[in-house]
Amino acid sequence: MGPHQKMTPELEDRVCLTATLADSYEAAACLCAKWGSAVDASTIRQHACAVGRRAVAQAGARAKEPGLAVPARSGVKASAPAALVVMMDGWLARQRGEAWGAPTGNEAAERVAWHEIKGAVIYRLEQAGQTAGGRGVIGQKYVVAGQEDPLEFGRQVQVEARRRGLAEAREVYLVADGSVWIWNVRTDRFGQAQGVLDFYHSSQHLWAVAHALHPEDDGAARSWVEPLLHQLRHGQEAGVLQTLDDLPAWCAQRRRRVPAEVKREREYFASHRDHVHYQAMAAKGCPVGSGAMESFCAQLQGRFKRCGQFWSERGLADLLALEVARRNLDWDALWIKN
């Protein structure tokens, strides 16, 4: 593009989409040049941020609409989902701190600040399936991502879930790890949802107990924990919880002090005793792991957490909004003039 030239909506569409699919604005510029439109990285960034702000505004407007319907361009009225799955998690991104660019020498200056990016994955259970090789796949999932506090983020997740049939769903499942903010969101926004603690995280916490009881004997730790993992996964969670409750007496019989990890993990499982019914949930078709959420977090980190990337809060929010619009099939609406 030459000086003072304006970008057409079609070209803007292309460069913004390229910005979300490439791993940097510089890489997006290389791709644009390859397909015949030489646009420098700073120009791509400028347009991506501008359209990203439109995406933020449109998401806010949808939250105020009474119907909160799925985009009408599909042409087919969506049926009520038999079950809706909601997953949430978070990861950290590097942002420019208050002292970004300041001279070196002041060790207390905050040049780099780490901020949590919260994410959610929402899908209808009937969209889940398996490949011929047994790998799980989801035909269509919808996402939410942002830097907001848990209260506001929970509201946004509820808004997107309502667009996808939350009010009509006969069953709602919330699958997540043990992060306190997620379960607070469930209480605040998804009181009807059946909670499922990610089985992998449950396993990690049981392994923590095993290593605390047998700190110098991996074989003994494995012998203790593996039967409990099997019981936990196959409908005998009450026995597992009872085993944890009996550990103080187990230690007393052996004249051992109760490890601090045991107390911590007993409280952890006590707070999630209603969320570890894995066999019963699996029988309903509900996932017992949050692999779809972990995958989404990894994909976002592949774009927003690369070597040398230090974001401004606004710049990250704008591109993140574009990414969400692309994944949620809201992309074309960004170029529709009201």
C-alpha cells in the first residue's frame, strides 16, 4: 500500500484474518505479501486493533439484546441441546508493566507484568464424537476469552452459553480443575450445572498424598495410589474419600505425624466431593476431563505467548476479541454496517 491509500473492507477482512492465523504481525505481513498485497506489520496491527474494538463492542451489544440468539445467517433454527458442556481455565500472558521501557538499574521497577487470561469452551454434547482411532473430537465449539475479573468473565461466559442454548438445555455440565474462581463462577452463573472436577487434576492431588505418605519410596507410593485412582474412576469415589478421611488414624497407628499435604488434600477433596462422580457422569456422556479446554489454552498461547511478545492490555484485548469472533462464527458480522 502506498501513502494515503485506504484499505477496502475486503482487504481489511483478509489482513485481519491473517493476523489471527499467523503467529505474529510480522508473519502476517509476510503472508500478505506472498498473496499479492504488500501491507506492513504496523498497518496490519492498526486494522486488527480497530476491528478488534468492533468485536468487543458487538459482543457487548449482544449481551444487552433480550433474545441473545445464534447468528441468523445459518438459516436453520437450532434445536434445544440435550446437554450443554461448559469448561473454564486460565493461563498467564506477558504484558508491559508500568515501568516498561524505563532505564535499567531500578530492580523494583515493573517492566513485565503477568496477567491471567481466562478462557471458556462451550459445546453441545451431541457435537462430541470420536475418530476411527478413538481420539475425541468436537464438531463445533464456542469460546470466550478475556482479561476481566472472574465476576465479569462469568457474566460473559453465561451470555455466550445462552446464545448456544443454555436456557433450553435439559442438562448442563461444568468441567474444570480446582481453581476457586471457576467454582465461584459456577455458583454465581451456572447454579443448574452439574460440576465435574477434571479427573487428571484429581489424579494429581491423589499422587500428592501418595508422595507425602511415601516420600522416599516411589514403588510404595504407586502401590498406594493406583488402586484409589481405579476406584475413583469406576464409581467407588465414596471409598476413596473415606480412605482420605482415615489417613490421620493411619498415620497415628504408625506413630507418624500427619503430613501437611494430607490435610490440604483432604480439604480439597472434601470441597469437591460432589464433583467426583466420574462413572455416573461418563454414563451420561459427560466428559470427565477438560481436554478441550486445555487444547484451547494451548492454541491461544501459541499466538499470544511466543518468545519476545510483550503486550499492552489494549492490544491483547483487541486481537483476542478478533480470535474469539473467528472461532464463534461471528467474523462476517464485523463488516456489516448497522
